[in-house]
Amino acid sequence: MKYLYTLLVCSVLSVALHAQATLNVGYVADDDPLMVINGQPQGVCTLIGTDLIQKYAGSDIVGMRFSMASIDVDALRFFISADPNPNTPSQDLASATLTDVEEGWNQVTFTTPYTIKGTETELYMGYYVEYSTSQSHPVMVSSAVRNYGLLAYTDDTYGLGWYDYSSTGTLAVQLVISGGNLPDYDPAVVNFSTDTHYYKSDETEMHIRFTIENHGLKAIPGVTLELSCDGTPVGQLVVDEAVTSSSVVNQQLSLKDLGLAAGQHTFSVRIVSLKDATISPDTDADDQATTSFHIYDNASTRTGQLMEVYVNQYNNAIPTLQNAVATLMTSQPKLIPVFIHTDVYGSDRHDVLAIPEATALGQRFGLNDVPAMTYNRIVLGGYSDMLMTPNTGDNAAAYLEGLLNYVDASTPAFATVSFKSVSYNEETKELVITVNGTRGGDYLNIFGNGALTLYLTEDRVMADQTNTDGSVSSFSHDHVLRHIATATLGDPVEWSPVIRFTKEYTVKVDPSWNLGNMHAIAFLGKSITDETLLDNCDVTNAATFPIASILPDGIASLAAPAPIATPWYDLSGRQIVNGKSSNGQLPRGIYICNGKKVMMKK
């Protein structure tokens, strides 16, 4: 069962510093936007990263802070474990049971503390739930920040066990640590980002966002930060508010005063002192954070918005998302969707439409669960991940359209890409595809030579699909990635002495493909290696070409089943395939078409 996520405004409880001098640390800040997990899993947990384990070696984990969206539970059993299992609580490294909780942030103390050795490779923190009734109640809470993920212990299609929902966020929990060599005052700067990667040379302002975390024993009275651009200090920022656990800082800065030339630049934030000058912070690497951005003079016309949708046929989101994309394509002529089927669930739920290159692509970009989407492979302002979890509710199309409009406005194009020619050799069963493009004056400064990727996708591919009720039925899949003609992460672009490139590819047609239903998709982006950070993988432009338009009638007529202009679905999300009654109409009932409910009366 996939859980729905809705925005929650959580009241934040101030935590007093006890005489034993405890410290609250974790991956979710007190004032992060939090989301309710609507469902009834038996347990949830998140990974404790090695950075925390090593930093606090010798200290004791004495308890846990957690956020609740409801108190309709009988009990919660909290744990620290190297291998969580609700049936073997004796294996927990630390645990506690709580029956009295409040909405918002709570705190529990473990019966026996756990001493951090610093050599642990995996530890998990979380809790199991006993519900007051058999009904499903929103209880658990996560954050949109996806640093260390979310696991749910639930009865999914393939049985009871832990299932990875990491692309949806991080469980809203914090460790309570005591003792060891903990410093009194140790602020850290994390999750630093600008509102976009690109600023026009005459733009006046930049918006920055970062979180100040308290890694020390005592509340931070406030901090003074040094702001630097390209390594040169450009000013200071004073945060007056005390930081007990963590605090998010939003600030508008003047770009006009910096006088930056076109090209890539870096911006840094560094803690230089505490508000109380008599206190010296414990200085270490996490006292500062850096991000990059670009200044440009001119941009190109965008011809295509690349939307890569990571899916698996055993996840029931495909029908809803496919319908939302079909609706979007009527109002978003630039939209170029690609549904990338991967084996994210492993061999026990092998997706027959997955290709090895697609699974490798998802792994490179940190795919932990499906569905997930990229929009021109950019990291949205204020987020730390390229992969975003799409809305799969009734307003999915409107939600996706809002993100596409934001991406279009915040990430200009710096080159064009188009199809110079596409031909099919019926004798050799080969497609010959020639792609060309032109770069703008700012392209080389931002993208270097860049990389060209060529996809082949296919519509109306009949394959099984898990529905919302858990059943599996035949379904017509659209926008399925069938082949990557280039290297998985693209081929280097060879620009002519002027400002153009031309590249020809020959693709052997697989007998299982239906050419009449296929598209070629080409896009230009930044060169990506194993070392490339995920916030530096942007796609600058994309184009698509319908293969059917160049095929002889005899080839194009191979398309079967016939194209469905507007897909219809039942209320469980199953697409209607050959489901008409003897009079040629759908049976009486309620159906979904173009994202809306339709009553069929005859």
C-alpha cells in the first residue's frame, strides 16, 4: 500500500535542556515543513548516517524526539537497532514504550542508553505503533527533506516487511544524545541552496536558504555569518534568534552590488562567531556550506521540457500519472515525458518493461522508490534532491503543471536541439537518426561541451500493471523508455568551429518494438560522471520526433491496438481495455477521463 502525503503544520515544542546536558540531533529541523503519512503501517524508521555515528562516538543515545500527527494510538515502541524487526524486540540496542503522546513534537527516554562506538555502519531509529482501532488514522510524520529516507513496515502486495519510501522524505525523528566529548556550543550550516542556478546579468536579487543546526550541548544564542562570493567576503548576516535544535534561515541578497561576470560562481556561508562574544564555537568542517550558480547574458528559446518519470509496474501510481501527463500535454506543448521503468524493487518484482540502462540511470540519481520525477534534471530551489515525488491525487495534473511552469521560468535554455533527419531502412531494420543543435554565447561558460542523449520511447505497450486494489491486469503503457542510443549518461558533444553540432546514430530495431507508436527524444545537458553532484546535471533543451511520420503505410499500420485518443479508467485506476458492452458503449457506472469523474448512464 502506498501512502498519501498531505502538508501538516506541526506545533513545535520547546525542549528544555536537562541537567544531564542532552543534545537533539537528526535530519529533520523543528521548523521544516512536515507531511502526514496517511496509512496504517505497523512501524517506521530511518537510517542514522555514519556522519552522526562518527561525530558522536563515545556519547550515549538516551532518547528520541518524534513528531505525531494524531494521538489515536494505544502505544508506541521506540527503538535503536542494527536490524529492526518488530517480532524480535530483544535485538534492539535501545528501546522504550510510550502511551501518552501529544500532537506535534514529543520526547521519550530509552530504558537503557546506547553508547555510540563510532564504527557502526548501519543503525536505524524509529517506532512501532499499536492503533486504538482497526481504522486507518494519520499518525506518523515525515519531512520533505530526503537525506536519509523513510522505511515502512507494512503488508504490501508481496507480504509483510520493510518497504522503502525514501523518495517521499525522512521520518520526523531526532536523537537525544548525552555525555562523551560533546562541545557546549557547536553550530552547523546545512541544506544551503539558492532559489535557482541561473541569474541574468541584470538581475538584482538572489534568495538563499539554509539551516542552522545545534550540534552542541547548550542553546546557541545567535550567530554571525560571513557571506563570500568566489572566495571573497561580501558581507555578514546576523541571526539573532536562539537555536535550541535547528532553525531555517531565508534571506534576500543583492546581486547587483557584486558586479559578477557571465559564468559559474560560488557562494558560501560561514559561521564566524556567536552572538555572545564571550563564547567561542567549536569550529569544524560543518561550520560552512557552499553552493554554485551561474550568471548569463542571453538565453535560447526552449523547445522541450524533459520530464523523466521513474516507475515500476508493481507500483499503482502509473495509471494516475499517465492520465495526468495526457492532460498536461494538451496545455503544455513543450512537455516531453519519458516513463523509465526500473527494477527498484529487486528481482521479486521484476518490471518486464525495465531495461538495464534505465535501472542504472535511476541508481545514479539516487532512486530509492517509485514514483519519482525529474524536471530537466534540476534541483528545485530549497530542495536537496533532483528526484521529486509526484502528487498522485486528484490534482496531479495541476501540481505537475505548477512545477513545470516554475522550472521553465527558473532555468533558461542555452542551446537548441532538433532532429535534422530521421529515416528507416526496411531491409536492414535500422533507424538512422541525425540530431543537430546550436549553442548560445553563454553555453560553454555554463555547460562546457556538454552531453547529448538520445532516447527511444514507445506508446501503447501492453503489459501487466498493479492497480490500487493490489490486483494485476493488462494495461496500455505510454512513453515507455525502450532504448538509449547514446551512452546512458549521454555522449560528449563535438561542436564545429562555429557554434553548431551534428551527430548521426544508427539503431537496430528490436522486433518487439512497434515503430508506429515510437518517438525519438534528444536532449542536451551537462556532462555527468560518477563524481558529478546531483545539483549540477541540468538539461538545457530537448526535442522529440514521431517515428510514425517517416514510415511507409505498411510499417505504420503495424500499430496495434489502435491509438486511444483519450484513455478511460475505472475508479481503481485500471485503464479500460476492450471493456465495452454489446452496444459499443462502456457499461453503466462511474469512470475517470482526463482526470475527471464521468457518469456513464446507458
